[in-house]
Amino acid sequence: MHGQLLLAHPLLNDGFFNRSVVYLTNHGEEGAVGFCLNFKTQFLLRDLRPQANNGNFQIYEGGPVARNQLFFLHTLGHDLTDAIHVKDNIFVGGDFNELLYKIEHGQVKQYQVRFFAGYSGWGEYQLETELDRQHWIIDAIPDKALLHHETSALWGQKLSEVKHSFGIFAEFGNDPSMN
């Protein structure tokens, strides 16, 4: 399932993962790893690395695991040493210092990389159990502009693409009892 999106089911009431869109970068017998694409933090790269010129890159909450570590998805391919190919034109990680150098010298645009504090992780068969319980909807074909999306509407937009009638849930507030 790596390279696919997990959309939180509209009725999922799970704290962190409510209304989340998770891009899976790894899935196997030992578990799964992904990054929430639609939860912006208040921080930019320059807040974490003040010496980074041109550090106006948004930091996102990647998930509840290892929130004190920085991760990144990108479309730079193997132009970045040690980058790991996920699917299509999406890569994860690579040489962070090399990436900083490229950013400082204007060689990387904001739509080419997305930074995450933490990641989303599942243990052995945990994700499969959550899928069986219908906590997630799989979007098997994320579009090529995955890192270009405006994040505030991403969950509702992707739900509507999977099933048009699900789009109504995006109109509700986070707490349905307040509607």
C-alpha cells in the first residue's frame, strides 16, 4: 500500500487522526509509516534552523510518533543523495545537509518539499486491523501534484473524489454536536 493515501473516515473520532490525510511511505509485515499531509504547525524551517537562508518552508505535523524529529517528502528524486523512492515522483528523506544547501542557494522550491515534525506509524498488522474496522478510506491513486495541495481543504476534497456524497462531511465542523 505504500504510495497511497489514507483518508480518515468521516465518522472516525480518534483525536490526532480526525480529518487526516496520510501518505503511506512504507508498508510491510512489520507495520506501516506515513505522514499527515494536512496539519500545518505554526513553524517554518527557519524557526528550527535559523541559519537556513530562504527557510520559509512550512512544517507540518507528520503524526504522533517522534514529534521532535524532522522528516521530509520531496520530488527532487535522486538529485538528493540517499533519497528513498516511494512511488511516482515522490521520495522520502535523503541527505538533510545537502537539502539545506540547495534551499539556501534557491535550488529548491516550496512545492518540491514538505517538512514534517514526527510521523504516523503502525505496528505489525495494526493498520490492517484499522482498515478492517473501516477507520480509513484508501485513495489508491494520489495525483502527481501531491505536495501542491492547499492543506486546509485536502481531506474534504479527497473524500469527495473517492465518493461524492462524502463531501458533505467536509462542511461539518470538527465537533458534529456543534452543528
